[in-house]
Amino acid sequence: MPVAELIPLRDLSACCAPITREVISAANAESLARSVKALADPARIRIVSMIAAHDDGEACVCDLTDPLGLSQPTVSHHLRILMDAGFLTRSKRGTWAYYRLAPGALGALTSFLASAV
């Protein structure tokens, strides 16, 4: 399924009822699972944490490679997965790309999952 057809996390509350109110549709469950899968990697969780904690809430690949102990292509791969899942946004400045958390992406996911408790 192309990325354009995935449910962006920031719109979860608009398209998905809380888990305890009604059963999630198969299509929405599949889309949500793909988004959650993007975070199901220790390096990606660390990347999200590092970007959120970084000065001005943004970082480039060069800020992440050494602390993660990963190569630039590997970090770029993880960043692409997080962007495709809607967790990060990217802005280009000259030859550098800076990443920041997408507004509301993590909040929408935690609210959706918290409704199951």
C-alpha cells in the first residue's frame, strides 16, 4: 500500500474511534499497525527521543550518527521510515536536511492507545 494511503498519525482522532467505544475497522487497524511498527525499533525510538531533546527540537543526520553508533545511510533509512509513518517532518537548508517531530503525531498515538486502558 503506498504511503499516501496510510492514515497520518496526526489525524487518528478524526478517523479512528477510541478502542473501547467501537471496534476498529480492519483497514484502520492495518494502517495503525504499520505506523506503530515504525516505532518498534530501538534505534527509531532513540531517534525520536534525541530529536525531541535536541536544541530547537530539530536535528540533522550528522547530529544523530555518533550518538547512535550507526552509519549515515542507516540513520537516513530510519529517518525515512519515521517520516513515512508521519512521526517526523523534514526541512531542507542548503545541503542539510533537518528533522523535527510532526506536530501532534505522538500525542494522537498515545491518546488512541491510552483509550484502551
